[in-house]
Amino acid sequence: MPHAWPAERLTAHPARIHGRDAELDDRRVVLCRPTVPALVLGSTQPAEAFDPSLAAARGLEIVRRRSGGGAVLVRPGRLLWVEVVVPVGDPLWEEDLGRSFLWLGRAWEEALRACGVSRAGVYEGPLMHSRWSRTICFAGLGPGEVTVAGRKVVGLSQRRRRRGAVFQCAALLEWEPEDTAGLLAGTEDERAELARELGQLAGPVGVDEQILTTAFTHSLP
């Protein structure tokens, strides 16, 4: 019988969502909805990769999360943002960092297939880098992340602490590569090149937000 997954909803500023200390004593799902759009940087990512004036002109704040990886553009209703908490000692706990994502990716794959996305698949190989993958989350591919027809649709990151881990999931409900590429601190040619590459590397899930949310929570082991 599947274990219980208590779920809660958190609607707040992206900085507050990322800045809080999650409880790690029990497994839990948190459905996060940002109140404002923001560009969320990875924990160790140089902020200089992006132009703050371009972000401000688009009404975006720049915030930082505590997990690694590249930047993610979060907008209400255009990205399904889910946190999954797994405490140490849970049957799903995996010491190996790379393998620890695989069960979660399979849950997303099952959810997408339940929604009729037959070509969804979990990537189980080593990190795949592109020129932009250290800058943009959806420009690279890591273990457990999910693709549809070869394009990444679900990105994963993780923050580990002594008592457990918080997995952060981002599923693309809509995908306009120019939105993210247009924030790059660089030349117009570099931004155009990034937008072209992002269009090939990532894409939207093509599923309604509420339907996918329900399918995902039902697919958790």
C-alpha cells in the first residue's frame, strides 16, 4: 500500500517560499504558487549572468533558492512548482545524490502518462551539459528529470540537510524561450542564440495545471 503524502498549498512571494526552513520530520508535498513573477537563481549561481535592468523592465524580481542548478523563471499559472520532502530513514531515501532523483522522476512520468502524454520519459544518465546549462535550468538535463519527445519538461533540484531533503520540481505549463533568454547579460546575438537553443532543449507539458497536480500527487509511491 502506498505511503501517505500529506499535501499543503503555499501561496507567497518566491523569496519567502525559498527562504523558509521546511520541516523535515515527515514526507510531505507542498504545492507552491508564487504571487509575483521572478527569476530564481540557483544557490551558487553568479548573479552577473543576468541583467537586473532587463528583469526590472519586465516586472521581474531576482531571488535565490537554496538548491543548486541554473535559473528558473517562475510566473503564476505558467509553471507548476512543487516541493517534495523526504526525511532520512524514509523508504525513498537514497544516499547517492544522482540516484535519489529517479523515483521522483518516475512519479512525474507516471503522472504525465496518466494525463495522456505517452512520450514522457525519465532521464537516468549522467548530467548532460550544453553551453547554457550552468546558467539556465532547462538548458541541461540531469538524472530523474523528465522529457517529452526529447525536450525537457520537468526540472528537478534538491537541498539536503541532516534530517532529510527537499526536492524542488518545476514543470513547464507554458514555454516561451525568449522570456528567459531576454534576461541574459550579453549581446542581442547571444540572447537570440540562447532562445533558439532553449526552444530545442525544452518544451511545455501540454497539460492543465490542476489536472497535472492531481495526477502527480496520485502518482507518488
